[in-house]
Amino acid sequence: MPTRYTRFGEYFLQGIAKLLSEGTAVDVPNVGRCTIVGQVEPRINSSNWFMQVDIGFPNSDSQMTIGLYTLGSCLLEDSENIELPQPTYEDPNDRRYPREHQDAWFRLLNALEDQLHKAGYVVGSSDDNDIYLITDYYPSDGISASLLKPVVVSEVLIELCQKLVKEHTGWNFWIRLGFDFTDKRYNGVSESILIREDRVVYDFNRERLYSEFGNDFALAAEAK
């Protein structure tokens, strides 16, 4: 059963395709009035939708290709009330990710959010929050979370996450805690902790983080 994320992706890109149909004028800064000279219509790829348009330069055979790709959404409860026709496509991911997988993923997400609240973490997207959870199911093999403060990184949090992953077994889910600190002292790139049922992978420079934050980076301080 295709997810609503995938189905809405088709319709939104169809709307954009009409907006950017061949012959449409596009005012490009420092170049001039260009024209769309070709289009690859929306097509599905791993539950996401993509399309591309070719834009011709004014008075020239030069062209630029622009790609559009669905990367996420903010589907709230009101989107559930929109009636959609039956899908006209087959998503190969439906065999890999059946509806049961989606249901299990949301059970893990809801359990994680509930336990984070109970443990006193502030969950949200503002800079003064502790943790931001990605709630889009793409489909996904695990839960991605952004840690917004270095002090949040602790063995207590890791143990909480691994306990939940073990409780929601059967789908080989993981929880990835990515470091997205808003503190300007942070110099890391793509650092994270990957938590699975049987192991925890610490993908960060503990020594550098301690030099940046000292005791504010709880996990490094605990190791001292």
C-alpha cells in the first residue's frame, strides 16, 4: 500500500510540472528571460518522486538542467481528510516495506517521543529545545533525531534508545542521534551515534568535543 507521502509527492510534482511546462518563461538573474525547452515528467524512485526541466538561455543554444526531488513533508492530520484516487503506479518499495513496517516504525517513533518527554527532554525544532525528531516516514529503516545541545549527549539517552529498539524488534530498526548543535563552538561535521539492537556506533571525535565544550559535553565528561 503506497504511503500518503509517496502519493502526495506524485500530485505535488504533477502540479509543478504544469507550472514549468515547455515554453514557460523564467527570469534568471544576470542571464535574462530564459525559456523551459524540455521536461522529464515526474517519475517514482524509491518511494520519492523526481522530475527535471531544461532551461534554455536567451538567444543561445546553452541550457541548464534543473532537478526536483521530494525529500520530506509536513503531513498533518488535515491531510488525512483529502480523498485520493487509487494509485496508478507500483512502488517497488511496497514489497520491501509493507504496511506492517510502517505501523511498526510509527510505534517506535511514538514510544521514543513519549519516553523522551518522560525523561525530561524537550522535543522540538527550536534552538532552545533538546532534541528534534524526524517524523516523516519515507519509508525509513530507522528513526533520525537531531541533538541540539551537547549536554544532551549521554549514556542515559543512549540506553533509553537501545532499550526501545530492542523492545520494538523484528524489523532491524535503528535510531540515529545526529549532532546538530547550534552552539558556535561546535566544529564537527556529520557526527552521530547509531544505535542498533546489538551494538552502538560512536561516530564522533570525543577528544575534540571535550576541548570545545568541556563538561557541557556530558558524554565526554563522563569518560574523564
